[in-house]
Amino acid sequence: MIKKGCDPIRDKEQIPYIILLTHGKWGEELIKGTEMIIGPIKNIFSFSLFPDQPTNSFVLEVEEVLKDLPKGTIIITDLFGGTPSNLALSLKYKYNCHVISGLDISMLIAANELRLKFRGKELIDKIIKKSLDNCRDIGQLLDK
């Protein structure tokens, strides 16, 4: 697990934390790459799932952190239908958090920025939209 710049939790209504659940250490590396662009990210955790790791120990590791975080925490996973996504769904209602799949650098930047202004479904919808808007055929842009 990687933990970055976490503030003390003052109340359960504060700015949502971000938790990344990924296959291997991709989430940790993505945080490093994102910080090269936008600077330090606060209140973020990354959990890495490895092939030989029992899923129940992975879930317990995530729960140990998630239980103390504010409601509305955002869990972002790397792949829809993958083990981290499926395990995140099992945590959604128990901890009143949001779950998004399709993690990429634009999604992480969007989540970090938008969580300062929005909450709930509006926040999640805006993160997804901003991430999708970043997916472009850049070669076609040059052809215009």
C-alpha cells in the first residue's frame, strides 16, 4: 500500500479521499507520474493486487484504511470486471463510497481536481466525462 499526504480526518463530510485498486504496482506508478504533472496529491491511497495474493487479505488491507475515511471516498480501479473492480463493489455499500473503473492519468487528475468542488453522483459523472473527453484520435486532429 502507498499512502500519500493524508490529512487527519476531522469529520465524515470532508473532501473525499481517493483509493486506487490495481493489478500490480500500476496505481503507485500512476500516482508518481501524475505528480510529475500536477504536483503532490493529498489524501490518496493505492493498493496493489498480486497474482499469488489471496483476495480476502487484499480486501482486509483495503478495509483497514477505508473504515476510517469520509463517506463518499472514491475507489478507482484499473479494469472493469477485473478482480480489483469486483472486490471494490463488495465495499461500496458497506463504506458508502463510489467505485469507478478505467483508471488512467486523466481520470486521476480529474478526480483530484473535481473532488474539491463536487460530491456524490455529480462528482462521479464529472470525473468519468472528463476522462472520456481526454480519449482522442490525435492523428485526426492533425489532419484537420
